Amino acid sequence: MTTPSNPDPDPRATTGLEPGGGVPAGETPPAEAGTGTGTGPYRKPKAGWSKGPLLILALAVLVFALFFAVYGIVLATR
């Protein structure tokens, strides 16, 4: 496959373009850049953590704090 020597061809010599670079009705327009972020319907992203991990984390912190509180009470009463 050969490539043209000039990657930006002269629009006056390009077929299918109107004066000024427009595309006439019925012609296929030039391809767009495929840099869109996503396809399909838009879904609003959820903010923050879900309830399950937060509940587990809170319980782990509570158990950790209670352990050291009880340990401190036991040491203080000896």
C-alpha cells in the first residue's frame, strides 16, 4: 500500500469537497478522530465508597479500639 507524499492534500484538488472545504449533500464526510471517552448510555459515577466496605472498616476500627481500651483497663487495675 502506498501513502501519498503529502499527508495534507490540497483541498482544491480533493474530490467531493465544495469551495471552502464543505461536503455536499449525499457525500461521505471525512472521518472523525476516534478519541471519544466512551460508548453507550451515560451513567453518573457513584460518589464515595459503597456501604459494605465502609461498614466493615468501621467495625474493624471499633474492634481495634475496644481491644486497646480493655487492654488499658486490665493493665490499670493490676
